[in-house]
Amino acid sequence: MSTSSLSLFFALLAVAAWAATLIVWAAAVAHRRAPDSALGTLFDDIGRLSLWIAALVAIVTTCGSLYYSEVAHFVSLPLMALSAFTLVVTLVLTARATAHHPIPIQGALSCS
């Protein structure tokens, strides 16, 4: 796989992440106005999976960083790689630890 096609793949993933962010914001607004609506329920479901979603994003980011530094021979910053690896480990361990006791995220997006 060429570097340009992988760059296109990561660019499309970034656009998908932006679209998902807009959907989550719409779900948060819907949850605030009508908690029993379909988008409100979606917000609750996303909240239960939020740490796993963050871990997935961190894993894909770390794999992309590794590809660009090791295969494509781009210059990378050692501190960035160290923080990415640490973030992956922290998020996966936290998601596993809280799998049976989820952390509510409703307060994170509240305006009041």
C-alpha cells in the first residue's frame, strides 16, 4: 500500500470522526430536550461505549504514527510516540476496568 493511499485513508477517517462528532452533539442536544427520543437513546449508548471508542481512535492514531515513522520514513517526535502509546494503554485499561461500572458522561456536555 502506498503512502498516498494510506494518507487518503487517514484523511477519510478524520472526516468520519468529524461527522461522528456532529452526530454526538446532535444526540446530546436531543437527549437534553427529550431523553426518550431515538437520538437521546443513541447518546446513552455512545456514553456506555465512550472509553472503547476513544481507545479505538488512539489505537488507529498510533498505528498511523508507526506507519509514517517506520515504513514511510517520516520524521516523528519521540515524545509524541511515547504519549500515544501511553494513551492507548491507559484508555484500554480504563475501559476494561469500568466495563462493569460505567462512568456517566451526561455532565460533560451539559450547558448548565
